[in-house]
Amino acid sequence: MKNKKYSQKSIFASLKGEWRFKRNIIQQKGGLLSFATGDIKFLKYKDDKQLLYKERGDYYLNPKDRLKFSKGYQYILIDQNILIYFLDHFERKGNLFMSLSFKPEDDCVWIAESEHICSNDQYKGKFKIKFHKHQILYFIISFSVKGPNKDYESITYIFS
């Protein structure tokens, strides 16, 4: 039987704080690789069951072309699920983006997978969290996005 020492609540609480990230984005047609780097903050938002995810960084189309960007999400802990909504100027924008329910892969790694359809695009997400003594060492968020105008993979490495 898998180790159940972590719960959705403890995973959710462990996210709070400041993180760094590196993201690789691979366009499936043509194999174009772009990347982004920056900071992520998970901040208490309204109550103990809500976190504000604030991401800001630099997006590189190539080593010379850099764009500044920022985005936000609202993470809500409800029962045994972590719900993720888009935010626009700190207000919820649109429908539910992802619903996560983490399951143990082994003693220290927990995984959640979710899918979302936006217009004609299908987003498949996988969230993988690596723990060490009840602290998150790192986590990885990967997305596969396919649709009439989109066909890319995004892998984000998040670390302290």
C-alpha cells in the first residue's frame, strides 16, 4: 500500500511561499523551442482554503527576443480537490481550469492529472510534487495542448 502521510490539505498548505520556475515550450510543428523563467508566489487569498498564484517572468522566443509577462490563478481547496481558476486583475475569469486530486506515486512523490477543453483546444495537465520531510523539494507542471491552432507541450520546473 502506498504511503498516505500527505493529504490534499497538507499539499495545498505546502504550496504557500515564493518559488522560482523554468518553463520549456515545444511547438510540435517544426519543433520550435521557447522558454520562460521567473518567480511564482502562492499567497493566502481571502481565507485558509484559497491561494493566489502570481507568476511573472521573461518569455524567450529565442535567446535575443524577450517578453515580460505575468499571470494569475486562484487555487481553492474543497474537500479532497484543489480547484484552479484563471484570474484577471485578481478577479476570477471564466470557468474552472483544472481540478486536482493528488495520489501517491511513492513515499515522496504525489501526482494529479486533469483535462480541460477551451474552445476547440484540449489541455491535458500533469502535476508532480516531490517531498522531503513534509517540505516540497520541487514540483513539475506539464501540459499537452492540442487543437486546430495549438499543438504544443509545456513543462514547468518549480523550485525554491
